[in-house]
Amino acid sequence: MSEFKRIDPTSAAALLEQGATVVDIRDPQSFEAGRIVTAQRLDNDNLPQFVAGADRQAPLLVCCYHGNSSQPAAAYLASLGFAEVYSLDGGFELWRQQYPAKIERNDV
């Protein structure tokens, strides 16, 4: 079984530049209000569909509000066979502070 790694926003940005997938586990309203560019919202309802269609060898970045909830989610995804899973330290809040230009919103 693989384990996840914690990653800071700077390293995460580099990982995303290389084509990593990013999943956001925050609530729908927070996700719609702002998210990392290319992020997909992941919850219990769409998890089976995501897992079935995902490339388990590609890097996967898990994002939450502050970097706490993403850790058990990342561990779970690693247990499902994802080879390279990362939890974003500081979560979306720290990402938003460091990379305001790399956020998309539905109101834009």
C-alpha cells in the first residue's frame, strides 16, 4: 500500500505545471466560490466514478480548506492504489494567499 506525502503550495504548483490532477474535497459552495485551476470536486457521491476513470499512476493532489481533512482523504486514495498522492499543506486558504492568479471561480 502506498502512502501519501504532504506538499507545500510552491511544490504543488510545480507538480500541477507537470500535469498532476487536483481534487478538492471542500463543500460545493466553497468549491464554486473559488478553487485551484483545473481542480475537480471530490465527495462520497462521485468518488467511485472518479476512481474508476482516474489514472492511478499520475500524481494526485488533494486539497481541503486548511490541509487537515485532505490528509485522511489522501491516505484513503493511496490505499485504493493511487501511486503518487499528495496532501496540500495549508489547503486552499494558503494556496489562495500565495497564488491568487491560479484560482478559478464560477462568477468570473
